[in-house]
Amino acid sequence: MPVTIDQTTGLIHLYNDQISYVIQLLAHRYPIHRYFGRRLTTCDHLALTPQRPHAFAADATPDFPYSVTSLPFEYATIGSGDYRQPGYLIKDTHQQWLPLLTYQDLTVTHQPLNPAELPTTVAATEPVTTLQLHLSDPVTALNVDLNYTIFEQRALLLRSTTFHNNGLETLSIDHAASLQLALPTADYRVLTLAGTHAHEANLVTAELHPGIQLYRSLRGTSGPQQQPFTALTAKSTTEFSGEVLASALVWSGNFESSVEVDQYGRTRFTLGLEPTTFSWQLKPQQSFQTPEAVLTWSDRGLNGLSQNWHAFAQQLLPDVPAAPLVLNTWETMMFDVSAAKVTSFIEQAASFKLATVVIDDGWFTNRHGEHGQLGDWEVDRTKFPAGLDPLSTAAHQLGLKFGLWVEPEMVTMNSHLYQQHPDWVLRYIDRDLITARHQLVLDLSQSVVRQHLLTTLIQLVKTNQLDYLKWDFNRHLAQVGNTALPSDQQGELSYRYVLGLYDLLRRLRAACPELVIENCSAGGGRLDFGLLTFTPQTWLSDLTDPIDRATIENGFSYLFPPTVFSNHVSASPNAQNGRQTTLITRLNLNWCGQLGFELELKTLSNKEQDQLRQQIAAYKTWYPALRTARFYRLLPSGTAVAWLIISADAQQAILFYSPGLSSAVKTTKQLPLRYLPDERTYALADGTTYLGAELNQFGLPLTPSAQDFTTQLIKLHAVTQN
């Protein structure tokens, strides 16, 4: 069992062969943090704790001669002499903050903590050990569990908190972090992802400084403005070496990450629910558990960190596989879809040996633009006189799958649904409604709304023999209120909305277990570890230009494996930024994920059609290896992008390279590949062979680009030496 407990020193050591996490029960009263990082073989000397007081600190007592002001608490609040960012804020019936909670006992099991209403974070095949430290407040009879689940074979630890009200009065939870981590220095850089629509996942780094650095979402969803993820790196850390620790929240709603450097140069890192938009009335005999935060550490640089995240993501994914080789109607037809046009797409998809045809927006009644009707999900009989079933049948007969775009969480005021149920949308009482993209948001906290959507979606899937849904979410939450909850529980609504989304997706997956659901929020605006448990792939960005999209994928790759990225080849010039690129440039990028298309294939030249057929055939050959491959970035974050993708058995590898602008000085560059097995020999397509060590150290020679915005996709195969 990977946990040891020293009753004399109060040290608790969670460990596996990669990491250690050490807690001390100080004076058998408060859990404090002692260490997180590389696996320790002993932690005896961590028991020493300075006892000297600090200026303006609460007075110490004979039985507790420590300064509360600066102790590295595992979970702390304000009001007892700790003035740093709190992990929790709870009010009693007198509207007073509860004090620091005291330790009572602990429990150790081999079971993960996956409450039914939150995403599953541990696959059934993953061995884990869970430690729970039980704290309490004797006055209110509040019990709090600090939860730690360590993966026995990965450098991953899950943190969450469970609140149990065993008293007689309702308590108000006004802040509830999932993770609080105390670090002895401030010698770090903070790394986050930020962005906006069509410019997602930009890597942002900053030096730590005295005070608080805050990252959060108030939009009702995660990202893309801020991702529920923060890393702290050593100042010497690069892509390839150096220490880094990081945490991400398995959650799809509002969040807050804070990094505070106190007056003594120590760091407190917290991650959890955003307190401005959250409160919870914890009634007697009820419990509340925060979403889980995943904590990880690596001394192999940012690529090592990404390997940890990718491993976590892979074991999260639903059983249904992702769906590559999709032909989607959007950029070709926009809202102007029809039976004849979709029939042509089905024929083209079959001719080029694709796998799926998806009708994007515009297939339902009164939907000719963004002002069109959302919420009723009835087939437009003008565009599709015989409905969608004949098209689905035709696709299936040709060996293709068939799918639709939907935006289930939204409704427009001209829909029958809104006219019949105006109380089903998020809204404030006695205030004018606020729309965005002419839409309102359905209140998923209400079970009647979820049941209606579930019935509608199941009927849509089964009536039309659907294999695939592109689930979009095109506006953020505003006026987060309703008449279904009492006034003192309105602060729960943002949280309950996300629980409602998870419940709807979970029940839809149970009813339609073979259905592929693609996550989309105007691109990758809601890509997080929470939704990853329900959706095997994500539409990464509405920007399909291969050069800009490469930088977006590069950013998302710090957290997520490219196997979940849905990538589509579109027309040139690109519809979003007007850039012209060759077909092979577009194909090269989109190999690195779920390859798909958004263009009229039949309009390509004969040469381009031949290129396309060759690339599709090659992609199918490589795809099984790509699904479980390891991914590495070979260049620092910037305009040039280089990735190495290595199959699990290291028999195959792909180098993707996007240099950006070409140079008038044409010189061959050597790009070290770094991560191949040194002892193996690899061959290129032209038969040239290299020893892995040679490629890792000296590098692969890259021919200079003759023009701007080209890409290269270089395939390597391990060869047997005589």
C-alpha cells in the first residue's frame, strides 16, 4: 500500500515509484504540507517545524507553539490568524466564518472517489490508493474530508474536499477549493493557457511576485480565455528538462486558480470553484464534494509534464472510439444545406474512402442564419422533403456513418420550446432578457429541462440512425438565475448547470452507447478534462488555417493528447484569415489528430485528388499507431512548430514541421528529435537510415522552405539490422 503513517512524528507519506506527497499532522491538530515532488526514500527530517512567532501573528499557546500566520496548511481559512488566500470559507447561522478545522482521524482505501454527479476520473483498470483526512468543527458538527487519491503507476494525484453537515443548522459554503498546496519558496514561473475564439490556447508565462496572481472564468464555462490549469516551473525549466508541478481541475464551469507569494517568500497555490459565482447552502445531514483537481510533477521539462497529462486523459476517455475521416458540410455550405447537396457529399465521401458525413448547422426548421430558430430540432422539410432518414440509410449502405450538428443547451425566442416554456431559460426576475448570438441558455439545473432534451436527442438519434453528434455551445452564461430555486440558493445555479450538463451527457451516452459525441464550443472553448470523459474528440478551433491552427494545437498539447483533436482540411484561401496554402500543407497538419474535411472534394484538381487518396490511405495505415502514440514538442512555443509522434512500440514515428515564414537564406537545419530509442535504426521514405542516437543528438536535416507557410510530414520506420 503506497502510504506510510508515522504515529510519532505525524508524517504521512503517499508515494509511488515516481512521486512523493508528504503531510504532517502538526500536534495532532492541523494537517500541514511538507513535500511534493520526486519520490523520497525517507522523510524523517521533514518533521522539523520552526516554532518562532511572527510580527502581528495570533498568539501561540503552550500546547501549540506555532505561528498560524505562516504554517503550510493543507487546507485553511481566514479568521483564525491565517491571512492568505483561503481554501474554504464557510458561514454559520450567525454569518460568522468557521475557524480552522481540526484533525480527527484518517481512512485509507484502494477505491477512487468518483461521485455519481461528477466526471469519472479513474478508469476501472487503474490501481489507486485513497487517503482521507477527517477534520471537524465541534460547534457546528461540520465534518470535512481532505481527499487524496494517488495513482500507483503514474505521477498523478487527485485532490478534492467533501463537506458533511452533521449538525442541525444550514451552513453556507462561500468558497471551496479542491486543492491547496504550500510551497517553501517563490522561485517559480507560472504558466497558463489563455486565448479567445479562433486564437485559443496561447502559452502565457510570468514571474511570481509578492501578492496574488489570479486566473479564473466567470463565463459559466472553462476557457478559452483561461484554462482551468496552472503550472509552476523552475526558472531553468525548458521543454526538455527541469522541474515543473501543475494542477488542472476536472470541471467544465467557473473556476479560480490563485498563486500567492506571502511576506516570507513562500507560495500558496489554490485551485477550485470560482467564489464570486458560487455559494452552496449545506443543509443538515447533507454533503457536498468539490470537483477533483489533478496534481502532477515532472523533472523532464514541459514535455514530461505533457506526458503525464496525456496519460491521464487517455484513461479518462469514453469507451466509444473517436471518429476520424469526417466530411462536414459547414465551410462549404454554411446554412444552405439540402438533400441534393448532402447526397453529393455522401457520394464524394464514399469515393475517397472516408468514414462519416456530418450535416452541420442549417438542417432544421427556420434555420437560414444565426437569427434562425434553435430549440425545436425538427427537420426542415423544404431542404429535406423526405427527412434525413433516406440520407442516413444511403450513407450506411455505402459503409459510411452519418451525423448532425446540434446545440442542445440553447434556444431562441421564436422557437416553440421557448414560447411554451419561457421559465426553462436562465433569466433574472423583472429584468430584460440578455441574448448573445440571438440565443438564450436553457437552464440545465432543472430536471424537467434535462429530461426534455434527453428525450429529444434520443429520438433524433434513433429516428435518423445517427452515429455522430457535433455538440456545440456558442455563447456564455449571463443572468444566471431562475424561479425554480429559492433566493438563498441562487448562488448554486452556475454549479448546478454544469452538473446538469454532465447528467444529460451521461444519460445520453447510456441510451446511445455507440454514439460519437464531438465536443465543440465555437471551437475549443470548452475543452477540459471534465468533458473529455464524455466526448472522445473536440473541434479544436473554428480557425482551420493550418499555420495558425498549428500554434493552437501546440498550446492545447501541453494538456491534451492530439488524438482528441478534431482537425479538418478546408478550402484555400482560408475562410477565416484569407491565407493561401497548398493541399499538402493542409493535409500534413491534420494528420496529427482526427483527420477530416470541410471542402468539395470533387472540385480539386486531378493531381490534388491523387494526393488526397494517397494521404487518406496512408493515414488509415498509421491511425492505429497514432491512437496510442507519444507526443513531444521539439521547439519552444513560437511561430515555428515541430512535433515528434512516436508509436507505443517505437517502431514508427512522424515528424511534423511548420516553419512559418520562409527565409531568403536557404540553409538546411538540423532538428534534434531527442526522444527516439538511441539503439534503434530508422529509415525515411527514401531509404536513408539513421541511428536513433544520431537523430536525437545531431538531428534530422530539414530542407529549407521555398515559400511561406509550408509544412513537412516526415515518416520514420524502425528497421531490422542484419
